[in-house]
Amino acid sequence: MLTLILGAARSGKSKLAQRIAEPYRRVTYAATCHAGNDQEMAARIELHRANRPPDWQTIEESVALADAIERTAAVADAILVDCLTLWLSNLFLAGTEATAHVELQRIAAAAQHTRIILVSNELGAGTVPDHALTRQFRDAHGIMNQQAAELADEVILTIAGLPLHLKASK
């Protein structure tokens, strides 16, 4: 089963994803962010780590996400990916954002064997960015979210920590 959780920054999407994953025995947390020299981001990563159950496995993969999920699907009951927005940003930095479409299809195929929970930001509700690269990213991100929603069995939007079910599993 593939679940997509969308929401704005600090909307509660990661917390909801974690609640969905907690009942599973073998959970893998797929982290797509690497802090680099950004101390504030490093602190955010540490906070996420501290809030995860200690028996969860963690894989850090900022670009080859489908490969990591395919390897992990055989041994995990659930995989929580946090988050697609940072993953797409990493693909943009690598100049490989066009691969996101195929990678999402591979991730959805892996969801036939294990529960996969994808977290992604909702970026399209604001004003049109004034920088061309930011507009390109926002547009690619919106298309990625649309594809993920189409592939997902369920889609949940979080607002102020509250889930709004946009697409229910059958």
C-alpha cells in the first residue's frame, strides 16, 4: 500500500506519517536530506532522529531513492520516506530531476510488497516566485505530487496537525 501525506511546513505531516508506521514491526525510515554545512538543518535532522522509535532502521538516500526502497522492501514491513520535496531538490542540484517520474513508478511498484508512506510538502498555494529556477522547481514539484497522488492508494493532506483524507484506500 502506498500512502502520500501532503502539507505545508510544520503542518504535522511527518508526525502523522510516523503514527501510521508505528504499528508495523520492521520499519525503515528513508531520510532524503543531508545537512552538509547547514547547522540549522543538522539540528532539524537530529530532532527527527530523536522523535523516531529506537528500533526503526534508518537509511539516508538523497538521490537514488527508488534503489534504496527496492533494496529495503524485502526486509521492511513499512518504509517511511521523509521527504519527497528534499529528494526532488537533490535531483535538481544533480541535474537529474527528469528521473523523478520513473523513480516514483518504481517506488509505487515496491509498495506492492510493503507499506510505503511518502511525505511531501505542498508548495503551490503561495504566490508565483519571482525567480525562474524557483518557478521551475515549484512546477516540477507540483507535477511530482500529482504523479505521487495518482500512484498512491491513499492521499492525506495535513493542516494544523489535522488529517484531511483526499483519496481513501479501497
